[in-house]
Amino acid sequence: MSTADPTPRVIFVQFKCKLGRAYEVAARLVDDIENTPQVYSTSGTYDLIARFHLDPDQDPGLFVTETLQTIEGVAETHTIIGFNAFTPRPKTKG
């Protein structure tokens, strides 16, 4: 009997892109990479941040190094692994 949690693993990856390539990288992420619900352009050190849903048994390190870092135009990545998602609690009346 398997006790593995079927909940997808969530990671956020920040991308520093080669000059002039941020929109091209963003398009590749949303068009070509499965389980990419959101990509945002950002200000600051990194050009983009994206959220990815990985299968519970999928290795985030391999996903980032083999799938994301090999996209043409990506210069650097920074990965953040999400643990718990918090949502608003139901409001009580009275």
C-alpha cells in the first residue's frame, strides 16, 4: 500500500534572462512547459517568476536543470520550493 501524498509539489522559479529575451522565455514557459499555471514579469534582480506544479515523485532539481535552464535565453535561475499554501479561512457570522 502506497502512502505517498498525491498532492502536486509546487515550486517557484525566478529567471534572469539574456538581454532582450524575457518575453521570448516567458512565451516558451507558458506554451511549451506543462504544469505552468502562471508566469509574471518582475522588476529587480530577476526578469520573470513562474509557478510550476510537479508530480510528487518528480525531482525538482532535474526539472530545473534539464527543462528550464536549457531554454534558450535563460541566463540564470533561482528556485524556491513551496511547502504549504495558505488560503483565507471562512468568515463566521455573529
